[in-house]
Amino acid sequence: MRTVEHELVGLHAPAGRWRPVAAGRLAVPVLALALLPIRPVWLWAALLAAGAAAPWIAGAVPYLRRRRPRPYWRLSAAGLEKVAPDGTVATRYERSRIEGLAITVEDRVLTVLHRFGRAPVGALDALGLEPLTVFVTARRLGIPVFLLDGSVSGLTNDDRGKGAPVSGDDLGLPRHHVAEQRLLDQEAALLAAAHEPSRDGAAPSAAGEETRLASPAPVPGRGRTALLGALAGLLGVTMIAHIAVEGTARFDQRLAAGCWAVVALAGVAGARRRLLRTVQVDWTIRADRLRVRTRPGRKDGQLLAARDVAALVVGPGLALDALTDRPRRVPLTVLAFDHRLRLLARLPAHGLDSFQLAHALDDHGYRVVTPAPRPPRSPAYGLEGLPEVFAQVPGGRLVVADGGLGWVDAAGDVVLRMPEDRIGGIELLTIAGHAWVRLYDSDGDEFFAAPLSALRISRTDLRESARRAGLPVTDAEYDAYLSAAFHSAVATLSSVPSEPVPSEPVPSHAGASGGQASAETAGGAGLGPAEVEAPAPPKPSTAPGVVLDATRRARLGSYAMSVLLCEFVALLGAVWLGPDLGGFSGTAGWAVLLGLLAGLVGSWLYDRNRAQLRVSAAGVAVVTLRGRVEWELRRELIGGVGVDESSERLPRLVVWGATGRVLRQVPFLPDLAELRRACERYGMPWGPPDAERPAPPPPEL
């Protein structure tokens, strides 16, 4: 059988890319150049234009001279090598001399343990290598890997004899067993995926489907960003030419020209940086292949056949920086391994939701390996409202007694009593899988909230006892369950035809009621079996519930941004067209008023038909003020409602499905406290499905 060499190539840019050099730092020399009284004027304008274009000229010289890839590191059977841009090996640690590799967890520095001591190579991020890929490839090559707790400065560099074994205990730093076990677990998952028989394709629901996942579009869009950069550059060039034509004898004219040059340089450079930072990722997931494309980028992108992929590791990793083409750490990448545990590809996934991406890949039959779970969160039970007597009575419990609520001790004596007139409402709900109770006073303000397990009373006992005592208790989830059970029972009855009822003679003295009964009986006997028509369940857009609007702060901010944008356009137009319309002052006077009016009217037209979020027991819907339903989701399709907080985009309110896919995105962000309260009240799960949940409250507080 032919053996395949294991080779790990570090992440690196494929070839040199044209880029400006020190565009920001050259703004000050350009401003100083504009202040010089150079004669003639055309020479002054030419030098100013050359100074503004110097970053692009300096970046184009090496680009035109040669286009070579950056140097990169490679780990293979030949050893650890650094490959120069021309393809030659600049640095090499031969495999026969390598006795082990050490990675210090604190600074992530890779150190080669060779026959004559230690040789720190560099940080893994700078080398373009990931700890998992180095760990797996080195072990396949027979090189032991040690993860040490500390930094590279703590490593000893003693001169050991030839052939001395490496145990990891004489390296000067303790081994980080937790990090090593985490990598061992991931390696075991990769081995299981590579050697165990694969699943029979995707799930039945996703076998013939194609799922597309894309990172959100930047705001403002790429087209508008490029247009703003081009307008800034064109405006700067036009104003400098206008000043040069009028003359540069005065100092204020040269200062204005220098400021316009800085504005043009900053606008073009800032737009370019923004365009490089806002590259979108587009995933097309099918049961037979994966296609990952970046926009803008190559049209074909990266294409992987499903039969070549053993497992996909979804988690933090490395990606090339868009500005410097150097590797940097990112919160989400995907590493594709084949059936020989070789790294096939590094797939970009910035801007995507890791939970949604992992579930989409799993639904289409791919084996997904995720990093170790995060440490559990410390549960917050919200017991600030507990009276001190609750903690002073260890064996106490909550009871319904004497027409109100009471707290009894272990002997059954009521220690604390809350009369009925103080209780304005009792609300039972579910938080993170546990039953809770909220108490409201007569004014409707919440003054107490705690899990029922901490109060040592069951949900059913509290609900039934409170209703027997005449207390105002609300259990929306239980009522919704009874309603659903009733509709299911009625639907079952309506689907089964009843037996025909034989007609019987009706006495003649029966009045109108007898005639009506006779007609119903005759209809049941002669017109066919009687059917019971079940009432249709309410829709999420019309069911009674809570309507949540955008916050007042967000609405005022939208008004302010619209007005500021219109004012900026008005001032820009006054500067541009002012000389032709009677001067800048006169033009700006009426242009500012028109901009203010346009911003206010446009914001009002949008705000009078803004969308609102409706949460009810039937589901979730987004309905405008005029009653138009943008979208609605039934309760059985919803797996979670919450805020998606990713690192490279603004938080957004999303609705997840049962498998973790983002079903809908809410275009506005309502008050999160009110939204969570509404979700808890109507039985909507808060947060993504299968997210880590806090532990149940302890029996003793």
C-alpha cells in the first residue's frame, strides 16, 4: 500500500498584493507641503498631488517588480522548515534531530526540543499554525508534543547528552494536563470520524436540500462605502484645483488646500480599509459537497467533496488579516480533515453563527468536532427579594394559608404571613427549565421572584391551592397546554364520523324547541353523519399577547441619524453648488432647512408604519402599525428567542428553530427585559436551543 506523507503547511498569503504604504502617516507631510509658498502654482499643485499619491506609488513598486508568496512554515517528515518566497528552505530543523515539540500555553510559543537543547521558533499565530493541527500532525509523524503551563521564558536550556529521552518533566515548566487532555479528546474524535463507518448521508429532512449560510451584509453597504470614498477623493481634488486657480498667495488658502488634501487622503484610505474589513463569507452546504466563497473574491471559492472530508472542526482559529496579510486569531474558523487526518483546508467562517453552522453541517451528514465546552455559568437565582426570615428558617417552606401566603418552619408553624390584600398577582413561569414564581403587589409592581424548588412547593400545589383560596394566580404555560389539549381532542372527534341517529316521531305539542330538535335530528339522519367543526387555532399575528416596540432611545437615534445625514448632504451640496447659486451662505441657508425638513418627514413616514414584535402563546410575529404581517412563526417551530452577540457585528435579535438554525431576524431591538418577561410568560424558550443552562437551585440557601 502506498504511504502518504503527512505535511502541515502554515497559513500564509498566496502572493503579494498591491496595497498603499503608510497612508495615514503621510497625511502630516502632505499638509506641511501644502503650506509652503511654492511658485509657480502648477508646481505646487503637482507636488501636492504627488504627495497624496505617494502611498499608492510606493505600494505599487514592489507589486510590479515581483509577486511572490510570503514565507511560511511547514511541518513534514523532513522536519520543521521555513520556506522562503523563492521556494528555498531558509530554516530547517531536521526530523532526525527533533526529539519533541513544546507549546507554552500562556504565550502560545512553539519550541523545538532537539539533541542539543531548546530552540524557540515563535508564536503559533505568527507561524500560521493551530495547536490542534500541530498536535495531530506531529503525533502522526512520531514527534511527542508537550503543552506546558507558563511562558517560554521559564524553559530550561540545559545541555543533555545524545539520545537522552524526553519525558516532559525536565523542561522547567509543569505540563498543562487540562490543555493536553482537550487536544487528546479532539484527536480521538477525529480518529473516530476517520476510521468508523460514516453515516448514511444526511438526515431525511436535509438529504436533498441545499443550505446557504452567509455573513450579514455590512452597514453601510460596500457600494455606498466605495461611493463615499470616491466622492471624498473627488471633492478634495476639485477643491484643491479650485484653490489653485484662484491663487495661493494667502496662507489661509494654502491651509484650506492642505486640509482638503488630508480629507481626500483620509476618505480614500478609510474607504479602502472598510472594504477590506467587510468581506462576506458565503457557505453552500450540500450532502455531497461544500462550497465556501468570499465576496468579493474568487467566483468558485473553495470546493470540498463530502467523500474526502472525514470531520470538520468548528471553533476558534486563524485567518489572514485583510490589511497586512498576516495570520491573526479569529473566533470562528473551520478546519477540514481527511480520512488520514491530514489538513485539507482552512475554511473562513467569520460573521457566521457557530451554533447554526455546526447544526447545519450535522444535518447534512458531516461529522462536526467542536472545542471543549465552556465552563458552566454561575447560576443567578434572583433571590434578592427574599426576606431575611426565609434564610433564618432553614427547614421552612411556602404554603397557602388563611387566604394568603405564609412561610412555615419544620414544625408546621407559620412564621411569616402575607395577607391577601398585599398580593396583587401570582405568576408561575419557567426560567431555564425550572419553575419560578413572581409576586406582584396591589400596584402591579414585582416585589419577589424565586424558584419553586427553593421555596419547597410544587407548581401544581401552589396553583391549585391559590385558586381554591381565591388568590389571583396566572399560569400561562399550563393554560396554553390545556388549550392545546382541548384543540387536539376536538380535532380527533371531528375527524371520526358519528353514527347516524335514527329518526323518532316528535309529539305535535312540542313547540318551537321541539321543531328545532326535529330538524336537527332529521338533518343528522337524512343528510349524513353529524360533524363537529373544531375552532381554528389563533395565528401568532392575531392571538392575544404582548406587543413590543423599538425603544424610545433607538427611535430618537434613528430620527437624529436621518436628520444628520440629510444635513450633511445639504452642506455638501451648498459647498459644491454655492458659487453658482449666489454664494455659499445664501445657498446653505435654505439647503439646511430643506435637509432638516426632508430628514424629519422621511423619518416620520417610516416611523408611522414601523414594525412591532408580537409575542403570544401561539408564536412570534412581526406586524406593522397598519396591520401588515411581515412574518410569523408558530410556537411548535420555535426553538429559542434571544440576542445573537457576535464579535464582528452588532447584536441582533433572532429566532432559532429547533435544530439551531436562525429562522428569522428582527430588524429592530426592543427592550430586552420586557421581551424576556414576555417569552417567559407565554412559554417561549429564551436563548438558543441546547445552550448551557444554569444548574438547579440548591436545596438549602
